[in-house]
Amino acid sequence: MKAMTNFYRCKFSTKGQIVIPAKLRKKLRLREGTEMFVEMQGTAVVLTPLPKEPKPPRVPKAPTPNHVYEPIMENGQQIGHIWRWVGKAI
């Protein structure tokens, strides 16, 4: 596999900020608010995007006040849900 090397010239602002060129941001899918891990390797600075935290699952509205939401989990991931009746039998 051939290593891809792209060089871009950037400047630091007075606040110590740099702008990552749009071409690289698009290629790496970097958006405003993307958190980065900053590492020093010799005299080089390496930026690595941190993985996004998953959004919590949305809990739908209960069919009645006597139902309790129970997620169905598999390997630590929610794969579905059920509504369990907790009221008195009629």
C-alpha cells in the first residue's frame, strides 16, 4: 500500500490556533466541535480525532401509566425494547 503524504502550510494565530485546510477537514470528516487528542512525537505534533460518544437511546412514551420501559440488550448494545405491564391484573 502506498503511503499518502500531503503537506499544507499553516500559521498560528495570536491565540495559538491553526486552521486545518478544508480539503483535509472534509476528507477526515472533521466538524466544528470535533475533539482531538494532541500528541508530541519527536518534533512533530500529531492530532487524532477522538471517537464520538454515542447518543443515549430515545425512550418512547409509555402506552399507559402501568407500563415500564425495558431495553433489550445484546453484547452491551441496545437492540430493541419492550413494555412490561406492572399494574394489577383485571
